[in-house]
Amino acid sequence: MKTPVLVINFKSYRESTGRKAVEISKLAEKISRETGIEIAVAPTSVDIVKVREQVSIPVFAQHADPITPGPYTGRINVENLKDWNIDGIIINHSEYQLRISEIDFLVKAGRANGLETIVCTNNIDVTRAVAEFSPDYIAIEPPELIGGDISVSKARPEVVENSVRIVERIDRNIKVLCGAGVKTGEDVKRAMELGSRGILVASGVVKARNIENAIRDLLKGMGEMDG
Ligand code: G3P
């Protein structure tokens, strides 16, 4: 993905699953084309192939299981995501936390299969630990702010700033994203000023009364930043 990037995590909300997943993805594609700012979407594993077929913006899986192809009922492996040209994987989201060895497995599997990896972290210590695996992105999301109305960039600016500093020290190629409670362009702007290269958002878009306006407002905070 190019940065700055807005990653919209659809989670399992009624407003962003089924046909709505495709609708929001098409809308995101239209807005991304118009503004020139990268937008990626992360639909459920049920909706992901349908979305992939309908849009050309980056499509990420919300999760993958740390397994190789084989006898694992109900699980999703990275090779299977690659089969359908999925661009990347969100790993270790606060709502789907994994063991450190599983995170390592998935970052390596992503790299081996050409999928980008976004590893979510809930605090600085976890950020420091997973930076050693050199994922493409680390997304810092304080769990207590997820789904709320106060953004990480306003409530916990030091977490974003310190994460950027620590990650830079370990591997300058990793891009730091942040998320949780991000609702406005102002929240986004503040996050970018703190060194974030993009935003991971869910409710601020999915639960908005007007999804198009919500996305456009968030992008205002990205303006014409790096490339
Ligand atoms: O993955 C994005 C996320 O956890 C943030 O959720 O609803 O606070 O934007 P939300």
C-alpha cells in the first residue's frame, strides 16, 4: 500500500457485512480514485472474495490462522488468501489476539506469499516485541478506546509518538498506523502529526449516518502527505 492510508476494518457489524461490504468497498474505491489517497478495506472472511472481485483497492483479511494448508476445519490459511489475490492480513487485532509465536508465523507466511501484514498492538511493550518480526505495518490501538468517541491521537498521543520512535529504532521500514476512536479529520491530522503513516478505523466509518461523508472527512486529515 502507499501511505498515507486509511484502512477500514469492517469487523462484523451488520452495517458492513454481506452486500453492504461490497457497497462500502466500491464507495471507498471511488473516493480513493477521486482524492488520490490510498484506502484499503478489511471485510469478513465470508465477504472477502466477493469484495476482491468487485474492487481494485487493497483488500485485507481481518485475520488468518497460523496454519499451513491441511486438515484444519473452519480455519483460514494464508495460502488460501493468496489464491484469491487478497493483498494483506490484519494480525493480532485486539478482538482476535494471538500468541507471539503465532504472530511470527503469520508475518513470515505473509512475506512468503506476497501478502502485506498489519500487526496490531495494544501497548508499547507489545509493539517493541512484534517490531522484531518486521511486519510491513504496526497498528497501535489502545483497547479501551476502540469503538468509542475519543481518538487515540487525542487521548493517548504519547502512545503513538513513542511507538513511532521505538519502531524506527528497531526497523525503519515498518510503518506505524494507529486507530481506536478515530472519528474526524482532526483526529486523523493529529495522528499524522504524531508520526502515524495511516489510520485503522471501524465504527467512525461503518456506523456513520453518511458513510461517504465520514470517509471524506477522515481523508481531509491526510491531505497531500508522503507517497
Ligand atoms: O481495527 C480498527 C479498530 O479496532 C478501531 O475501531 O471503532 O474505534 O474505529 P474503532
